[in-house]
Amino acid sequence: ANPSSAAAQRDLSVSLERLGDVAVAQGRLDNARLSFEESLAIRKRLAEANPSSAAAQRDLSVSLNKLGRVALAQENLDSARSWYRKDLEIAERLAQASLSDAQVQRDLVISLFIVGQLEGDLQLLHRALRILEGLQREDRLAPTDRGLVEAVKEALAGMSEEEESEP
């Protein structure tokens, strides 16, 4: 891809991401990680070149999330937490800048949910639930996302039970 063309570089990052997705589906996690890391490197450059681009930031977030997923599948919890934390930072910035965008708010919920579960952080899960309930109240929660409300509630209930059973 033409290194001076942002569109060509983004296309290359998408192709690398898709290669990573195929490698994940085939159980070749090391290959997936390498593809996702290459995609991330391109997306970092694109995001740095255009820091006000929400699309470039979201692409960066997607790469971080995919690397977190691979690290989790490889049972590398420290690495997974690190990738997902970076993803959450971007999701928070994007959500703050686009309070009325339900998709951006949903992306934040997913990040809060994952990091909340990985770190056992009830506050993050409660934030996710508040956002979801707000979207639901305003009838802006997509029908396909309604199960998220129950998933977050179940995670909160499970963590609350664990806290109560600890001496």
C-alpha cells in the first residue's frame, strides 16, 4: 500500500485485521497477534497524524480490543488487561465527545464490561449498567444489545456474591 496515502494505509490495516480474524478462527493465536499488532502499528500512525478523527480513534480501539481478546485466549491476563485498559481510555474519550451517539456509548459499555470483569471492578460494571439503562430508557438501545443489560447485571450479581463469601 502507498505509505503516503492514508486511505491505502487504512485499507492495509483492515486487511491485516481480517487476516488476524481468520487466524483466530483457525486457532493460530500467535499469527493472529502478529497481524493485529501490524494493524495496530498502522492505526497508531493514522491516529497520530489525525488526532481529531473519531474514525481513526475507533479503528485504534478495535485493534486494541482484538489484541486483548487474543491475550485473553492465550491466558495472558496481564497483557489482556493492558490492551483492554488502553481500549477503555479511547472509548471514554470518544464517548465523552459523542454523548448522543448510541453506538459510541455502546462501545464504551463493552469496554467497561470487559475491564470491569477482568479487574473485578464493580464501579466499572455499575457505570456500564447506568449507560445501558439510560440508552434503554431513551429507546436508543439496539434490539441486538438488549442482552447486554442482563449480562452486566449477572456479572455484578456474581461479583457481589463473591465479595459476600470472602472472609
